[in-house]
Amino acid sequence: MKDFKGDFVLVDGKQRLTAAIGFMDNQIPVFGGHFFKDIEGRLSSSVSFSICINNLQTRAEVLQWYLDLNTGGVVHTTDEIEKVKNLLKDEKQKISKLDT
């Protein structure tokens, strides 16, 4: 990306991110009831997260990327997939109207 200005859309990983933050805030236990505070001193200081930021230019590109990512083995409800397909269709129609 040229810069980090503007909106960001979290397309995938919300549950993972929420769980990790909840664990680090001592709100969610793991491994049989252990909180972050219970193991904090035993963790490597090099624990990190990787985040992929795509430079998608339009909402249609974001919706298409969501569909590509979530229809290839990751289980999402049919309703959710159909909702995003309809959103993508609507977005493409808006773009088409602007081009005419």
C-alpha cells in the first residue's frame, strides 16, 4: 500500500483475533483453564502475529476476495456465502452504472 490512510476491512480471522486478544487480556483460558497471566513468564519474548494487508481498491474486490478465501474448504454457512455473493452482485451493478 502507498499509505495506511482510509478504511480497513477485516475479511478473515475475526474469531482468531478476538480469541488471541481475549487470552492476552486474561479473559479467555486455554489448555485446561490457564490464563495468560499463568504462563506469561514462560513464553518466548519473540511471540508475534502476522497480518496480511491487501491493497484492494474497491468494495467489489474485497467481497470477491472474501468469497475466494471462504469457499475453498473453510466452513461458512450457505446463508453467509449467499449474502456476500448478493453484496458483490450489487456492488458490480453500482460500478457498471457509474461507467455508463
